[in-house]
Amino acid sequence: MEQRRLLLAFGLSVLILFLYQEVIVRRYRGSPTETPAVSTGERAPAPASTPDRTPSTTALAAPADGADLIPVETGVIRAAITPLGARLNNLELKSYRRTVDPDSEPLELVAPGPILPLTLQLGGEASDARLVYQADRSALQLAAGEQGEIVFQADSPSGLKIEKRYRFEGDGYLFHVTVRISGDDVPRSLGLILTPMPLDGLTGTGREVAIALVNQSLKERPLADVHKQPFQLEPSVWVGFAAQYFLSAAIPLDGPAPAVATVVEDVPFARIDTPLVDGAAQFAIYTGPKDREVLARAGQHLDRALDFGLFWFVAIPLLQALRALDRVTRNYGVAIIVLTTLVKVATIPLTRTTFRNMREMQKIQPQMAKLREKHKDDQVALQKEMMELYRRHRLNPLTGCLPMILQLPIFVGLYNALSHAIELRHAPFAFWIRDLSAPDRLVIPGIPAGWPLIGNGVPVLTLFMGASMFLQQWLTPQQGDPTQQRMMMVMPLVFTFMFINFPAGLVLYWLVNNLLTIGQQYAMMRSS
């Protein structure tokens, strides 16, 4: 088999895997099979399935009374709890802004609506959304290193006494909620409600998913699919909602518990059902950035929310290197250029081997053409003669593929590292690129907004990337028949279209990598 066909097959396979991972797996990941929870010790058995316990929106909803909100402020968050249901009314991240403007409002992670986070479902149609709680303090303010709590108490119409205890830390995005219920007919379990984050200001892909960690496996489902069918989950370490750069999750501290993400009357929410142990249940709540270091400090396996893919062992060190380079360059765009250059330098021996093999294969193309013409009706004889030709010239068709395969984990790992780097959010580079996490667009006066592809601005960086791919393909030693060559020349157009809405940071990486490859090819062509 020809070297060119092997390379073409490999390249198309990589492209298909890339598209499958990004378009199919991440967007349409199916729900897991559900199994009952196993009871241990004195814990009551957790319910194995939850659809019959989903009440109507009316049972879970209640308007928050803004006048009585109890403010909570720490070094990193600014929140408010409404006494009506002792629910989270709003929560802002003080270090993150809604837009690229540094003077814009802090990013809000609680969406307004009829259902608020941390509502308790007490079984059947009962919830605490309309119970009026009494708080032991009117406000809470904490500095870094401090801890504090607010205790809410209420009596339900059925005679239950409910206590909700919120405990915050002055420098963390993780806080704790402890629920205690006493009285007659105490439910065996309760459900804690979480709601999706508002998309306004989240940037990134603009796509939010229901997410959970189940048996050390990350499960995701887009909200659009949750609207179609409930997302039933086996006992989960944590469950919640995630966007590209932010996470809102609830962790049952008494052990994994079954959960569901569903929609009732067009209102989406997630619920995790945990048994009451001696009338109490404990949760940890995380609402903050998907920053690997922050998630790791929070514990509870929250760092698994960052899915670096198959080559995570490459992506994580590269992400750490990117942060280190930014501390030197003070510009993440420059850091991406330097990191890409260092990776390219490290792979020079592999690139040289690939190019040298392709040049040698190009030299025997006339002989291969003659063999194809001679044995056009006998494929067995053709393959035998081609293998003899390779032997005489001491060539191995797989020699050019092996270096490309060895480079694949590095380039895919770097791609995944940049895809999850919250550091790129609202990070400027130069000229018109003010946000490396958003698609690059150069707004040119006079272009109608309704024009396709360029109505919101011209993707200059992406067009340069496409041009660099075309030049790189043109410099690559041509092998194989004209049909294959024309197919490869179309690939830059395909990639340009794919990258139009990619974050500018990823496009910058790909452009720099292409330019460095062109330089390598030119230098090797001159030397040969």
C-alpha cells in the first residue's frame, strides 16, 4: 500500500475521531443505567429511582422576598439567602466579570426563576420552598481564613421542625449545608435541588450540561436533551450543572446518592436524594470556576469536572506550563506562542523523520506509477511488486506514520489544555483580540450584520490559519494520485470552516503550529 494512502487514512481517522469526540461524545453523551443504592450501617436505603418523586413546579417554587434577604460576603463570593425556604437567592463571583469590560458586573451563578437552589424536597409534593425560616443573624461577612455560619429554623404545617445550617469559609467557593429534621413522620430521605446557571456572562461554548460523577466516571447530558428525557443517575459522588468554565455542584457528604436532572413545566433542575441519618443530612456545595487548582483544593473529586480526555497525562502538565509562562510573559497569547514553540522544538526529530521518509517516497513515485499501470488488473501482483520496490530502496511505508502517531498525544493534549483553561477567559492578546476564550472577530464598519460568517466581524486569525494550512499542504512532498492530492488540498477549507467559532486561543495555537511546521519544512527542503 502506498505511503500517501496510509498518511491520508491516518489523517482522516484523526479528523473523524476529533469530530466524534467534540460533536458526538461531548454533546450527546447518553445517560447511565440505573441501579439501586446499597445501604450500609444505620443509613436508610437511598431510593433507586426518582421520577415518581418529582413534584410539580408549584410545589418547589416560591417568590423570594428581596427585602428580607440575608447577605453573605467572603473574599471570593457575594451571596444572599432568602428566609422564604432558606434558599440561595443569588451568588456572585467577585473575581470574575460578566463581560470583558473590567468594570462590568460580577458574574452571577444563580439564575432567577420560580425554583431556587438548595430547596428541599421532603417527599411527594412537599418541599420547604414556602416555609418562612427564622435566621440567627441578619448578615455574614468573612475575611480570608475565617469561618462562619447562619442557622435557619422553620416549622412545617405537618409538624416537622427543620433546621438548615449554612457554613461558609472566607477564601473558598465550597460551603456546607446541614439539614436536621425532627417531629412526627420524619421522611426517610430528602432531595436537595440545584438549578442551572444563567448563560449570561458564562462565555466559552455557551452550552450548559447536567453533570455528575458516578462510579469514578463523568456523566454529562446537554440541557436540551434533559428537556426531552429525564437524566437518571446511579448513586453519584456529586451532581450539578457545568458550563465550559464554571461549575455548580452538590456533594452528599454521607456517601454517593442517586440523582436526577429533569424538567417540570419547562423549568429544569437537578435533585440529589440522600437518606436521613438520625434525622440529618449533610451536603457540600460548590459554586465557582472550573480552575483545576481551586477544584483540587475543594476536594470531593471535583477536579474530575475538568475532562482532559484520553491524553490527560499530557494536557495537565502543559496547562501548568502555560500558567508558568504567563507569569513570565504577562500575556496568555504570548504564553501560547512560546508553549507551542517549545512543543514544536521538542518534536523536531520526529518531524524530520517524517519529512525525510516522505521525500524518499516521492523519489520512487515514477516507478510506482509504472507498476500501477503494469498491474492495474492484478492487485496481488501490484502489492508484491511494491513491497519489493520498498525493500530495494530500504523504505518502510509505516516509518512516516509512526512519528505522526507519537506526536498525536502532545498536540491533542495541548488542544485539550487550552480548551479548559479558564485563564483564557477575558484574557487579551493584542490588537482586536480582547478575549482569548471567544472567537476572534475584527469588526469592520460597513459590513451588514446579516451577512453570513462575517456579519459579526471578520475572523482574521482563522483566515490566516486556513491560509497557513494551505501553504503547509503545498510545501508537503506530493505523493499518490491526483485525486488524493486534490482531496488533501481541500482540507484547509474544511478546517477553516470548523475553526470559525473556535476560541481565539485555540486558533492562535493552531496558526503558530502551522507557521512553525512551514518553517521546518522550508529549512529541510533547503538542506536536502
